[in-house]
Amino acid sequence: MGNPLVRRLMVGVACSALGSGLTMPFFYVYFSHVRGIPGPTVGLLFAWMGLVSFLGAPLGGTLIDRFGPRVVMIVGLIVEACAVGSMGYIATVQQAVIVATAVCLGTVGLYPAATAMLTRMVSEQERERVYGIQFMLMNAGLGVGGLISSVLVDMTSVESFQRIYLIDAVSYLAYIGVIATLPKGTGDAPMTEGGDAAAHVEAGGWREVLRDRTLLRVVGVSVVVITFGYAQMEAGFTAYATEVGGVSPNRLGWAFAANTGVIVIGQLLVLRRIGGRSRSRLLALAAAIWSLSWVVITSSGLVDGRAAVVCAVVGLGLFGLGETLWAPVAPALVNELAVEELRGRYNALQSMLWTVASILGPSIAGLLIGNGRSGVWAVTVIGGTAVAALLFLRLREHLTPTQDGRGVAARHTESADTL
């Protein structure tokens, strides 16, 4: 990745992820145990945040296409920095709702904008590589941030939470500083022959995006695999491993550490081997690996003691291997389908599917495991990801060779481990 601007952007991504890693593991604990908000109310607050993110995503995509990703990222990061910094000082449910809403509104355009910007900053041959490195840095930052916060946080001290939220806010300010140093217009849509990049945006807009049947197929299958894959990691995995597998909560940290370790160590190795290969088949392989990982994880309910812990750790580590395939390939496919002037909307639609899945996934886990149907949950997640793998294989017939990545030259492997 020889582009110095891309390397600079990745520094901002790492800073932001480090800050988020400090606070993300403690949202529920902070609201319920530190601020005394009842658990059911906290659940409704999380549902509200999901709804705000879902409804705000189309606006974020539209703003990216209208004003460019750089402006949207700066404004969004300012809003989020102020909101996160205020999080440590909430005292009522109403204040929590206001601050949480602001966090979501600041976030809705960030990932689509960053993806659109990266897509336009590198050649088509480098896209999967930069998406993969972005994902690796995000996971590394989240992991390191989580370790630091475990040392800084004191459950009996409100001030300790205020400190980590302020540090998180500073990390967003660092990201803003990085984006502000990028040249004006970085990541904007190229001008048309008439010199007006916005003309096509006004002519087509969301109607054109939603008429893209291939995109809708990709999004539909992605919702299935994320609902029964990613969206089960925290709610379903945690509940099953502890309540059915008998894995103690402090051992779950080993499993998440294994997941992060596989991603950080394995991502660059995977990037060296996926260039020029069929994207639909790679996504099918990712879904199949997730299905296998659920087989291993759910086996923890059939064994006892250390064997159950091993199943949880190995299973979540295996899940990380699937993530190293998904992270670079899924956004590359969406951005290959995207109309250049509508790239913000295409990426916003991709982020919306995550919101939908993040609502459906925990709901399914809570309904099944919470009502003693853990076996049904196990069959559902194993079968759901397996079905998604088959659907991704069928997707190949709807893609051109270029869209499927078969028409893209293999990525250069030299210096793949540098920024």
C-alpha cells in the first residue's frame, strides 16, 4: 500500500478503534450497574440505537454522495466525539437516550464514508487489501483498548468510566486531525465529462440503488449470514457458552482473544491468497467456516470442564478465520457493483444490513436460549450459515467475471505487511 494518504487514514482508523475498545465492552455494565438504569430499559435503549442507526444510514449515504466522504467523516466524528465525551456524565434515562442518539447519528456515515474514500484512493487491484488491513487494524485497536480498559475501569468508581469515555473522545479528535490533513476533495466522486459529479446522483439517487437486483441479492444473502454469524457472537455465543456449556465468564476472554489473534495474525496471510479468486466462492467459504465454527462452539454443551472451554476458544478462533475472508471480500463486491456517483449510498445500504442483522441476531438468541431452546438455537445458527454458503455459491451466476473478482489481476504480495 504505497499511497501515503491511505497510510495516514489507517492511522486514524487505528486511533478510533483503540478508543472504542476502551468503552465498547462496558456499555451495558455502565448503564445498568454504574448509572442504575434497569436492565429492561437498557435493552430498549440498545434497540432504539439500532433503530436510529437503521433510519440514519440512508441519510448518511446521501450526504456522502452529495458532499463527499471527507466532509461527512469530519462532521460525524465531531458529533460522536462530543457525544462519547458526554456519556460519562449522564445521570438520567432521558440524558442516556439523548447522548446515545447523538452517538448513532455521528456514526451512521462513518463506515460508508471511509469505505467510499478508500475505494477511490486505491486501484481496483488494491481494494481487497486495504479493506482487509482496515479490518485488521480495527480489531487490533478494539482488542488493545479492551485490555487497557480492564485495567483502568473500577466498577465502584464513576470517575474511572468518565476517564475512559474522555479518552475515547480524544481518539475521535485524533481521527478528525488525520482526516483534516487529507487534501480537500480526497475520496470525492470523479468529475463527469460535463464537470458535474452530482448530476447522476440527482438523476438516480436511491431509486437507482434499489433497482440493482444483483446488489439486492448480495444484501439479502449477507443479511442471512450476518444474522446467524456475526450477530450471534456476543449475545448467542456468550449465552450458550456460559449457560449451556458451563464455561465461566472469565474464560470467555480467552475465546475473544483467540478470535482477535486469528484476525490480526491471519489477515495479511489471507490477503496474499485471495487475489483474483471468485468473490462469491470466497464468501461461501467464509459462511461455511462460520457454520463449522458453530458446530465446534455448540459442542461445548456436550462436554464438561476444560473440554467445553477448548470448544469455545477453538470455535471462536475458527470464526475469526472466516472473518479474515469476509472483511476484504464483501465490501469489494459491493463497491464493484456500485455506480461511481452513488458509491456512498451503496456502502450505506451495506451498513444497513449490519443494523438489521444486529437486531435480528440477538433477538433470535434471546428468544431461543432464554426459553430453554438452546438445541434449536444451535441448529439454527449452524444451518443458517450453511444455507448462506449455498446461496453465495448460487450468486456466482448473477455476477460478471469482473464483479466476481475473476477478472481482477492477482494482488501484489510484496510489502503486504506494511502500511
